Amino acid sequence: MSEEPIKPNPSPEQYAALQEELQKLKANNAKLLDQNIKAKEAGKAIPPDVDVNALIAYKQKKNRKNLRHRVNMKRQEKNLQPSIEKLKKLKTKGFKSLSKDKESLKWKRLLSVH
């Protein structure tokens, strides 16, 4: 056998490390047992005539549909981005030209009054 033989008398450090490991394993085991008990109790809350697999399939289908919808929205947003940029540029140009027109109208009014 390729395994090392078990030493009958571990050193105090090894013994302490083994004890610590044992305590961690016991705590983890208790946690898993508690989770198992809670899962069994939750399972009892489901009526026996309910098809759990159908519910899971429905939820998965709905999640896929929502994911497809989000992906399509991202694609549409990406496709519209150039148009949005063009509109922003036109808007900026429009405001600049409007402000120039406003200035010229203001001067024309001032000149026509005098």
C-alpha cells in the first residue's frame, strides 16, 4: 500500500490541529443537517397534487423570455445609438443657430427702434 501508516502518538501540535479540523467538520455537518431538515419541511409545504417539475420548467421558460427581451432591448439600443448621436448633434446645432438668430433679431429690433 502507498498510504502512510497511522502514527499512534501524534505530537501535541498535530493533535490540536486534528481536534480543530474535527470541530470544523462537526460544525459543517450540523449546518448541512439543519439545511436538510429545513428543505424537507419546505417540501412538505408543497401540496401533493402540484407538479414541481412543471413549475420549474415554467420559471425557466419565463427567465429565458426575460433574458431574450433584455438582449433584444440592448440590441435595439445599440442599433439606435447612431441615430441618437445624430439627433444630439442636430439639437446642439439647432440651439447654436437659434441663439445666433435670436441675437440677430435682438440687434434688428434695437436698430429699428432708433
